[in-house]
Amino acid sequence: MHHYYLESGNSMKLTSNDIQKILPHRYPFLMVDTIEEIVDEHSIVGKKNISVNEAVFAGHFPNQHVFPGVLLIEALADTGAVLLLSKEEFKGKYVYLAGVNHMRFKKMVVPGDSVYLHCTLKTMRRNLGVASVYATVNDQIVCKGEIMFAINESK
């Protein structure tokens, strides 16, 4: 299996196929479509395009489509996981969401939106870490907060 191990400042955009070579996630819980930029060894920007044909809109809400906040959190976590699992020292491991702090939702995300997913690692001790995250649509923050994660071997 080919892995992408990216260096800091890499301007190469990663496609959904590239992302699947890094993350173990698959549909319906692969929530990042592209990696737009790996800023440095601590920061990454991903993108999720919201489409009305996603299954979630059959029930959330049938007459007023709104992309669920919990899935925005998953998209932010997936983006951060790409950064971590792109590093040689984490090859073959899994990144698990361990907590969410101070998450605030500022605007609704709806079909047609392109959501940019920003993740910056704040702390990392052994296999536990904290990242500052936020998502934007049209350069406006739609949500922001912190996520905690754990890196473990696959079971």
C-alpha cells in the first residue's frame, strides 16, 4: 500500500483517492474531500463540498437542509488525522476523537457550500493531543473550537 508522507509547506493538493491512502475512514464517515494545503508540521487545511445528494439530508431536515454540526466536527477531525497520519512516526496507526471543547456553531452550512477545514496542533504528549479547529464558508467562520485526539495501534 502506498502512503503519502508529506513535508511541511507542501503545496500539493491531495484528492479523495490520495486521502483514502492515508486515512482508514470510508464513506459515509470520510468527511474531507480534498487537502488544500499542509501549512507546516502543525497546520493543515482541508475542504468538504456539501451536496444535497448526501444521505444525511433525507432526515436533517427534509424541508430545510442543514449539514449537522457533529459532521462538521468529524470533517475537522478527519482533516487533522490526515496531517498526523502523513507523518512517518504514525504510519499504520489510528487517530481517535477523544473529546470536543468549546465548540461553537456560528452559521448554518447548507448544500452548495464549500467548507474549508482548518486544524492546528496545539499540544502533543505521547499519544494524546489537542488541536485548535475552525471551519469557514466564504471566508466566514461557521464553527470553531478544540478537538482532543488519541493515536493508537489498529486493533
